[in-house]
Amino acid sequence: MLLKVFRYRQGGGAGYDSFQVPIDKGMTVLDALFYARDNFDDGLSFRYSCRGAVCGTCAMLINHVPRLACRTQVESLLKMKDVVSLAFSPALDRGEGFVPSTEVLVEPLPNLPIEKDLVVDMAGFFNKYRLVHPTLKGRDIGKMEEHLMFKEDVKELERYTNCVLCAACYSACPVNAAKPGFLGPAALAKLYRFAIDPREGRKMERLSSADEPDGWWGCEFHANCVKVCPKGVPPNLAIGKAQKELRDSSERRRD
């Protein structure tokens, strides 16, 4: 298998290096990168941590699709068993070709500044995440009371709690590519998660905090976000529900 990797060095330009990597059973793209680094170029830079699809650190663009390298099987890519069809975004295709049956193309996540090779600067992504105040602010209750959680509430919350902040959705989003000010799918999904948490009781206050063009209303519902999320979080669903609730609230005030 030929592993084609984007290389970028500050002051040294950008390009692609190719490494011939033997395929082992169960090999992931992260394994292939380790092989290339250990056997060909120890300067090859990429991020990883848990190697178990929990931390989200190893997200990168693999065959033009944002994925976690630690859970993406090389064999599935070469046999084209793991094909994801995304809405067009120029950021997803830097123009480098590859042969899907014999090659794997690995590039840094789009919509984020490149630091070196496959390492990107995540500061902008996390700054937007912090803007939505992603922490629980429990409402005041009496000392002898409890925050009751019903099964249906928990089930709805669980749609959005599994996000690992890998930025795959942010990188796949055509709106983030065209409008850098857009909060992005991950931040908005997390905001909705806290808005619907009954332990807070501040639903409309939370929703109103992103009632702006770069918030809920910036989404164009391309649905790339849910297609690439390694945990199945549906930001598009959260955004659609938030928009409906804000519209309904506006209509009630007019009445």
C-alpha cells in the first residue's frame, strides 16, 4: 500500500511524500503513519493519544474525509467499504489525486491553520467551543430537593453528550470553510445539549445566546457534520430543533 502524506514545514513549503507500507491484518491509518515514521522519516508529525477512538486527537483528512486515524481500517479503505459521500466543500480537496484501490491519502484537517505536516492549530475551534459556555449551570433548588432526570430527558441528552471534540464536523462543514466566523457544528450541538438539560431550566436563555447569523442561523444543513462524526452526534438535528424553537418563541411573543 502506498501511503501519501501531506507535508508542511514553516518556511519550507508544502508537498506530499509517499511511503510504501506493508499491510497487516487490522492495520489502521494511525498504524500506517507509525510505520512510515519509524521506518522512513522520524520527522513526520501527527497527533495521537488514546488510540481507542476516545480522545479525538488523531482526527485528520483521510481520502478527502475527516476521520479518526486510530479507528480507520486501511483494508476497508482499499476495498472501498468505508465510502462517505459528502456535500462539496473546496477545503476537503486540495487537488492531490490518489488511487483508492492501492493508495491512502492523508492530509491535515481543513478549516484550521496547519502547524506542521498533519498537525493543525485547534485554538480557533476551542475558542468557539468556549464561547457557548459548555458547562452545566444548575438551577437553584432547596436543600431537600433533587434534580430529577426522566428517561426521555436522558435519552435526548445522550444524542449530544458523546462528542470527543475531534473537529471532524468543523473541518467537513462547507459553512465553516466559507464563513470563518460561524460557530460550527460541535459548539452548537454542545450548546443545545445544555439548553435542553432540565437541571438548568434555562432553555431559551441558552438558545438565544446563539440567535445570530454566525450561530444557529448560519447552518445550511449540508449534513456533512453527522456523516463524519465518529460518535454519531447529529449537530444538524440540534440546530434544526433550536431554529424551530426560536421561531416558535418569536411567534408567541408577536401573538
